[in-house]
Amino acid sequence: MSKALSLKLNDEVFRETEEILRRTRRPRNAYINNAVSFYNKLWKRRVLKKELAEESVLVREDSLEVLDAFEKFEEEAVR
């Protein structure tokens, strides 16, 4: 299913888009759909990156404790 939108682009963005469409012979609707889809993926990745960084800070101490425990275990196993 598709939704109809009224879209206002600034003049420069519109001119650039029209030039690309002329050169690539692609439909405007498909081009804009692909552009919005790409931009959505970009923002999802940015949000995920931020969430992972925040969660990494939360588990940093636990990770260091686990690493220390493994190192001690390896040292005892070598003896």
C-alpha cells in the first residue's frame, strides 16, 4: 500500500533531483522512495550505534571482571 504526500523541496534539491532523474531515466516516485528508505536506514544505524555505546558503558565493569576471571583461570591452568 502507498500513501500520497505533498512534498516541498527547496529549489536546489529539486533541480539536482530532476537532473539525476533525467540522466538515469528513473521515475521520480521510485527515486524519492529509495532516497527516503536509504535515509531511514542511515538513522536506524545511528540510533543503534548510540544505544550500543550506551549499553557498552553499562556493562564495561562486568566485562572487565569476566576478563580478569578468565585470565586468572588461564594462569592456573598453565601451572
